Amino acid sequence: MSQKFSSQTMVGLGALCAATFTAITTELAPIGLMLEMARTFGVGVGQVGLAVSAYALIVAVIAVLLTRLTAGVDRKKLLLSALSGYVLTNVIGATAPSFAVLCVGRVIGGASHALLMSMVSAYAAHLVPERQTGRAISIVFGGASLGGVLGVPGAAAIGHFAGWRIALWVAAALAAILTLFIAAYLPRVGHAAKPASLVIVRAPGAMRAFVQAILANALFFLAQNVLYTYIAPVLMAHGLSEASVSVDLLVIGACSLSGLWAAGLVVDKSPRMGLLSAGVVMIAGITLLCGGLVSGLMTVAAAAVWCAGYAGVIPFIMSGAIRTRATSADIAGAAVNSTSNIGILLGSAFGGKLLASYGVSVLAPTAIGITILTLLVVLFSRQAFPAHLHDHSDGM
């Protein structure tokens, strides 16, 4: 557990971390650019949420299938193909003459996301000794957390000062640079000779534990995205100006990194308490956003607490799903990827419907209710999220 990674391994894990950051930033960028996009295309804010929903739908439907079909393909070539898809989807978005074209372009991003986010956990596992798998996955999926808490507000800040199309051009350029870096420096790893089996039950109760883990994952993402997809109107409803939203999101993202740091301390030691604590912190922050409990800058502080809790969730879920040993690491990653996007899809769609029908005030209470339900699932998932781990539990 205390052994450090070699410099070559850290380069590889860092590249994969950057890849997951790129993936989540590309997927969720419309959240931070929502108001500007809505004005450009003459559509409602809820409709812009469809740009997130269309992307998530593709991932949810094809992630597991695509992972199985590409099991025999060279992992590095597959990763480079997925990153090229992120370049393309951002370029199409940046040049889209209509909202429909924007959504069509994001279908390409969805397919790329289905590939990349399903394979990176297994790729990371190949780069390190088995006993260090948990740490490696935490590092790689730390990029996914960073994408949600820093990538989205970063895109919003660029969109505010330079325009949302420029923000997508920047995202495309960064994805292109990362593609070149990975082509040159990321080590190749082995791949399966045939499609991975969907079920490889290696321990009693493994499949039940796996289902509980991915159900908790879907519910966490549902709770988060019912509210976070529409965070701009939420902040404005609490007295913040539209002009300050991009900066507010950046502050929220920077502060919420504390949750990711805290998760890294306990993800390979006390996953049960760590995940439950992350959920409780989410609820505490969201509760402050109910009604008129806070306003102005205190709203930013409350959102930072909420997102700090959420930032720590992903490493616990991914390592927990793999820890059940119900299936291969690739398929476990694909299942987590798929259910994450089911949560994003349903959350953005459900949140948009609530926003249109009842206004912004119902979003926070709804998110709290779903998070409480999620914590109940975690409480019953003792095999996926045990109270304590020892060194031999880190592997797959």
C-alpha cells in the first residue's frame, strides 16, 4: 500500500487520468455553457439539457456491448480512437449551425465515451502490480471527478469571457494534444483474445453485490444531475448574477477537490464509511440550497460542500464494483460507465421536467430524497463496500 509507483507508471496513470478528465468535461460542458447555448439557438434551458441527455443515452445503451465487441482490439489503439472521437465531437459542436447538429455531433462523443470510460480501469490495472490496483483506479478516475468539478466550471469561465464556441474549440485542442501525448508515451497493455464474459462469479453473493454497486452508482449520478445539470438557474435563484455564474462554478469546483483528496485517503482502507460519509456531505450541502436558507456567496459555499461529497463517490463505486469479482474488470468498468450515464440521462431529463413544471425550488429536495435512497442501498452492500480492507483486497 505504501509502495510508490515508478515514474513510467505515473506517466501512464497521469495520461489515463487526463483522458477521463477530457471525457467528463466533454460530456458535461453544456451544463456550464447552458445559458449561452440557449440564447444562440433560441431554445429553452431545459432543451439544452438534451445535449447532455443524448450523449448519456448513447453511452448507457452501447457501453457493455461495445466493450465486449472490442475485447480483442489493441487497447492503446482503441484508446486513441476514442480520444479522436472527443476531438471530433467538440469540433462539430463548436461549428454547429443549429441545435440539432450539435446533438448529432454529441452522438459521436457518446460512442467515444462508451469506449474510453469502460476500458481505462482495466488499462490502469495492467500498469501496476495487483496489490496496487485500487490506488491506480483512484488516480485514473480522479480525472473523472476533476472533470465534473473543474472541467465544467472551466468551460463555463471560457464561455463567459470568450463565447461557448471558443470553449468547445479549447476542449477539442486539449483532446488533440492528449491524443498525441498518449500515442507517444503511454505503454501498451495486453488485451483479450475473445469477447469478455459478462458473468464470472468468483465468490458467493458476488453478482448480488455487483448489482448493488452499480445500482448505487446509478442513483448517485441521478441525484447529482437532477440538480447539477441546472446549477446555473439554481445559483441565480439564490441571488447570484448571471455574469458571476462561471466564476462561481470555478470556485465550487476548486473547493470540492477536498472531497476527492479525502476519498483518496480511505478508498483502500474503509470504503463503506468513506462512501457513506461522501453521501452525507452531499446531503448537507444540498439541504442548505433548499428554500431561502442561504443566499449570495453562502450559496457558493453550500454548493462547494455538496460537490465535495460528490467528488469522492466515483473511486469508491468503481473499486467496489471490481472488488465484487462478479465479472472482468473491463465489463465492470463498462457497467459502471453505463449506469453512470443512465443516471446522467435520467437526472438531466427529470430535472428539466421538474424545472419546467414546478420551478427551480423543487430540484434540491428531489436530489436529497434520491441521495438518501442511495445511502440505503450502500448500507445493504456490505460485500461491495466492506467496513475495512486489507492489502489483499486491493486487487481485482
